[in-house]
Amino acid sequence: MTEDTSRMPYQLPFPKDAQEEIVIPNAMSEDEKLWVPQAENVWFRPLCLNRSQGYWMNLLKVKKAGVLSRHRHPQPVHGFVLKGRWHYLEHDWVAEEGGYVYEPPGETHTLVVPDDVEEMVTYFQVNGVMCYVDPWGEVTGYEDVFTKIDLCRKHFAEVGLGEDYVEQFIR
Ligand code: FE
């Protein structure tokens, strides 16, 4: 009879150049130190800041009256709504708690939270760069994984966690 190996862990070492995994318990924690301010009533919590591939995974939190300024995505975005509800000024659909959103390259949009929602939290994967634009597409600024890392360093230093606190999220 052959041995049942269905519950036997993989027996070999991982590739020696493989990166370490990231495990974040209680990623939805309300601890304000962990949420990096991004604009008025807008915060993000870094989960994976992937500088080697140029993308970032984060939880975006927007409170009522908060706006994520108009921006263009040259690369795709994936989002999963964990709490609340929001929509884009440029689309007539609404992203609701438990819902998934795919934003194709070429999207330009402005994220707002309706008045009857206290706050929303959405898990976003953003690739490459997001370009802030005026209503006619003129670029006024940008964010990429490196500006995100810089914002985190500044915030974590200010709240006393130390700027190196961000290192655990960088791959
Ligand atoms: Fe976006």
C-alpha cells in the first residue's frame, strides 16, 4: 500500500532567493498609527509595497466627505470592497461591500463616498502609476510604489513607529 502523503508538508527548502512572505493579522485594525494619511478624510494601510514589480496592495479608507482625487490609470487596478460603499463620478455603478471591481488600463476616475456612508474600506491592487489629472486630462501629479513608500516612512516616523516600520511591507 502506498503512503498517503496528502497531508505531508512539502519536504524541500524553498528557493534560496525567494522573498519572505508577508502576514498581517488584523489588517482592518482601527489603530490610527497604521493608517497613512493621503488626503483629507483619505488614508491607506500598506500591505505589500512591491518595488521589484512596481505595484502596491493597500487598504484604502475614505470617510464621508472624503474624495480620492481624479486620476488616470495606465495599468489595471483590482479592488474588493470590505466595508461601506462608494462610486466614481465617471460611472453610474456603485461598488458595495463584498463586491469586486476591475479597472482596466485607460480609466480616469474620481472616487467619492455617498453622504449616508460613514466610511468605506477597499482592498486595492494598483499597478505602476496613478496620474492625478485635471478634468481635461492634464497631469498634475502622480503616485507610484516609491511615493507610497515615502509617505509611509514619513507617517510612521511622525507617529513614533519609526520610518523603518515600512520595511516589513516592502518586497
Ligand atoms: Fe483609481
